[in-house]
Amino acid sequence: MTARQPRRARRRLAAAPALPRPSASAVDESPAAPALTPAAARAAARRAAVHHREHHVTRDYSHVHRDLITVSVVAVIVIAFVVGMSFVI
């Protein structure tokens, strides 16, 4: 018999900020801005490439509505088939 292993502790995430972070397109790209060094440009590209999870409210849940309609239609067809077969027998 194997000994019970202790549960691993869950990772605690840092509290999310109240406001969303500005996107890369929101950065002011005026011609007066100084040119970045190659190292700074790579670091900025790495930071811009990271996509932070958006809040769940901004997600598109239209597929759930479509799926519920599909399930409802299939359920009605199955029930109609069962009821129809009960009259045949």
C-alpha cells in the first residue's frame, strides 16, 4: 500500500489591476520619440508579445447560445421519435 502524499499548495496569483493595461497601439509613437537601442527594442517586443488574459466579461459566449439551441432541437427530435414509436407499437 502506498503512503498518502501531501497535496501541493495552489499557486496564488497576484491581484488583478482594476483597469486593463494599455495596448501596444495606445503607445504614443510621435516622431520626436528617441530611437530605441536593439536591446531595448527586443525587450519592448517581448513585453508586447505577452498577452494577458482578459476579464471573463469581455469574452464572446455566443457559441453557448448556439449550442443550447442545437441541444434543444435534438432533444425535441428524440422525444418526438420516442413518442411516435410508442404509437406504432
